[in-house]
Amino acid sequence: MKKLLLTIIVFLLLISPCFGAGATTTATVAKIMDNGRNVVGEKVTILITADGSGGAVTSLTISSTTNPSIYDRIYGKKLGEVVAYPTAGGTAPDAADVTVKRNLLDLLGGNGVNLIHATSTLSTYPMIDGYPAKPRIYQAIVIAVANHTTNSAHITIELIFDN
């Protein structure tokens, strides 16, 4: 009986992505080098799969407690650019908005509106109080996507940090 129950549970877990699976968000970080000799920054790559029933996207918090290995690498660095594009080989997203917040302040200053596009790569830079900025990271940041509705869409967002 236990084997049958375990088999049913495994089967349901395997087929659940076909029936409106929840959104997933994962992040990795890589060094940015100049001429292969000097580290000039860090690039955080966020891979997103939207919810399978409604297209909602889970926000990602990068902090010393939620993603310490990434947070330690970007702490003290300056956010210089945010890039968004449809993940290669995935379901195309619809137009959507991106925010990168530090303590409720949108570091993009509204520049993330329609940053996600169905077929193109788009980028923007931080704005604070209407002026271009390179805000330093010294607190947790929250990356969020709003106004997205395509089921199971695949989106990549890159955050580029300068030393």
C-alpha cells in the first residue's frame, strides 16, 4: 500500500506542471571581466517561469538571508543596467513591467515599465528622483514583475552591477 501511495504522489508531482504550476524564479551570479584580467562587476541572471494559470510572476528578494551567496557578491556595488528578454526556447512572455526595489524605492524610477517584450531584448538604467543614477546596494533588493498574463512564459532578467 505504501508503494502504491508513493507511486501516486510521484506521478502527481511529475504531471503537475501541466496543470497550472506555480511561478518559479531562480538567480545566479557571474563575474564581469575586462580583457579576462580584472573583475569590473557582477551580473545577476534571473530565470523566470510564469504561473501556468494566470501568468503571475513570483518576486525575488536578494538579501543576506534569502540569497546570501548572491547578496555577498553584489553588496556595495552599483546597479548600472537592467536587461530583460524572452528566454531562448521558452514560451514568449507578453509586455510587462519590472521594478527593482531597495527599501520600497524603485531604483529604476519607473524605467521598468514595459521592459519585458514578447520578442525583443530591452534594457534600462536606474533613475532616482528623475535623474540617472547608479545606486549602491547596501540593503536587500526585490525584483518584481507586474502586469504579466501569459501562462508558463519564460523570461530572463539580468542585473548588471559595477564595482
